[in-house]
Amino acid sequence: MASQASSRRPRRIPTSVPVVSRDAENAKPKPKRERKFTLKGDYVGLAIIIAVVLVVLMAIAIPLRTYYEGRSEIARLNESIAAQEQRRDQLQQDINKYSDEEYVKQEARRRLGMIDRGETAWRIVDPRMDKQDGVTTDPKNVPPEPIPWTRVVWDSLSSPEQP
């Protein structure tokens, strides 16, 4: 019996289940797919795609630039309009102010030193002022009669001014 056990080999248990389709795939090698395009064709296709993308970007970029330039121009013009309207309002206020009779009288008093009928003008003189600081002209310095303009011109041409 011992010889029978030694002559007998242990039987191997298969680890995978044989499947017809699996065996068929293993039996036939797959043919390699041939490349339809060569490397040169890939560069041409890539160049065409890049060119199309650039054309599309240019077609979008130019109108967008025009749109944003137009918006900035509109904003600038709106600011200009607001400034001109403010100036117009100021000028309208000035017109209304000078149309007022009281304002005209006030400005005539302030700027020109004018007074109404019946009012007395007072001039306050500073006691610290000298006679040379006077506002009015001394009657001694007034020429007795006016000099004709032709003589003034001739005198200015005939003698140079002395420093």
C-alpha cells in the first residue's frame, strides 16, 4: 500500500475556471491597430486648431475692446455733462443775483464807493498817516491847464527818460 501511495501523485486543483471566451482571447493575439495619421498630420491638425482658436479670440477681442472704450467714453462724457450743468447752475444764480436791485446797490457801494441820495459819506482818516500818504492830490501839483496830446507825444520821443 505504501508503494501505491508513492506511485500516486497528488492531483492539482485548478485555480481558475476555464471559460471558452477567455481561452479564445488567449489563443488569438490581437492585431495592432494601425495609426491612421502620421506625426506630420498631427502637427497640421494642431496648427489648424490653434489658428481657429486665435481667429475666434480675435473675433471676440475686437468688439469687447470697442465696447469697453465706448463705456469709458460715455463715463467721461457724463462727468463732463455734470460739470457743465453745475457751471450752468452757478451762472444762472449769478444772473439772478445781478437781477436783484438790492444786490446791485450793495455792490455799487462796496466796489465803487457810491452812496444814495440823502446819505452822508464819512471818510475815516488814520491819525498816523502823513501828508504824503494822502489819497487826494495836492492842488499845488495839478498843472494849470491840460497839455495837448501832440506835445506829450513829441516830448516822449524827443528826450529819453533819465534813470
